[in-house]
Amino acid sequence: MASGELIVVGTGIGLAGNMTASTESIIIQAEKLLYVVADVATAAHLEQLNSTAESIYSLYDESLDRIDTYYKMTECILDHVRAGLKTCAAFYGHPGIFVFPAHEAVLKARTEGYRAEMKAAVSAEDCLFADLGIDPGRVGCQSFEATDFLVYDRIFDPNSLLVLWQVGVIGQIGFRRQFPIGQNIEVLKEALRAHYPADHYVIVYEASVLPVCDPVIRPFRLDKLDPSALSPISTLVVPPLSSRRGPNIDMVRRLDIPERYILKRAEDPSLYDPAKPGALVNWPATV
């Protein structure tokens, strides 16, 4: 096996407070640290941990399609691995979620004979479940990148929770500091209206990036979803149409589950309502 090595890690959401001790140890021991993070405080912390730290955020270029930038990042990471260095690439959040160059670098490094692995970290989805009080095991959870959801006409069940990521940059194929999305949000609303009524409430969510700030949690009627309320890090959470869906009794019997158990679940007195997630959501009285 070649002498270079790659470990891809995530810095978690927000400042470095939820970075794991294992991740910090990997960062400190790396012979070369490359990073892409969302705030200067985390960047400063990484540079304090490792004197070889170098940001590759500068590879973003408004003249390039985003995918071309991702391949440039991949090659930048691999250049150090090929030089025989124990290389760490650190990305904001979880390194395996919406981080194309992280996966590409690990796969390519392994193909070229280098040891490469990815470590888990706190993701925006983890924060979403906690901040909104959502249990994805109750009625299921369907998760899509918003542009992908529209372009590929993804099939989903409106009786389960729907989460649409990067809703504030629908249709953006490059790195743009200014990107009007009003028209594209109308396209999304039209697509969702095929499955939900106009007065169905949805939630615009953003995880907190600072310890002193609360997460963004804003409910809207679907037909009143306001593009000005969205940012590049906004996520749209669409609660299910119904929190109670009748069981398939034939399947219950095939699985040898006592019918009394299913009836007991149907009468469950739990305060949790999948159709209205989150004790922290300031739901309008009409919901």
C-alpha cells in the first residue's frame, strides 16, 4: 500500500463545540490539514490545532460550475496524499452529507492504493431532529436535495415526513453570492401542491451556527412560503398529511404480530404528533 493516507472528518454544525475528541486528535496528528468550513471561528480553531492547516474554500469560483470546483478540491486533497503525507480533509458538518469532494477523494485514494477513510460527525439533520423534536422512526423520513427532488421527479409518500435540503439555492449550479430564487420557489410550491393542500403548513429550518443563537424555525402555509425567508442553508420540512395511517392487516398477520398490539399503538396516548412536529415550533392556532 502507498505511503500517503487520507482521513476525512467533519467539524460538526456551528462553532467547534460539537467537534468530537477523536476528530480533534486526527486533525492534530495530520501532516497536512485541508479544510472547508462555514465560519472564521472554526477556521481559526483548525489553524490553532494544526500549523499546516490550509483552506481550500478559495477554489470556489463564480466562473465555474459547482461540480468543476468539487473536482478541483478532490485533486488538491489527493496531491498531498500522493506526496506521501498523512492528510486530513475537514469539512463543515458531516463530511459524508452534501460533500461531493469528500466521497470522491476517499474513493479515488483507495483506487490508487492509498489508505482512506471517513469519520462521522454531527450533521444538520441531527440538529433538525433535535431542534424540531422529530422522531424519524414514527412515520418515516424522506430526505432529498431540493433541486434533485424537482429535476428527477422523485417519488415520495406524503403521509411520511419530507425534508428538502438546500431549498434556498434551487437550480443553482455554480458558486453565486447573489442568486434570485423567487421563480424556482414557485416551481417547488407547484410541485408540492400536487400532493398537499394550499393551507398545509411547512417549516423553514436552519440549524444554529452560534452557541448564543437559536435555530431558525419558521412555519408557513405552503401557498404563502416566502422566498425572502430562505437563505443558502435553509431546509424545508414538510410534515405528513396524516399522523395516523391504517395498518395493512394482511401484512400484520404474515409477520405474526398480535393484532392487539397494533390496536394498542393506534390508541397510543403519546403527546407526539408527527403531523405537527416540534414542541419548539410556534404553530399558528389554525394548524
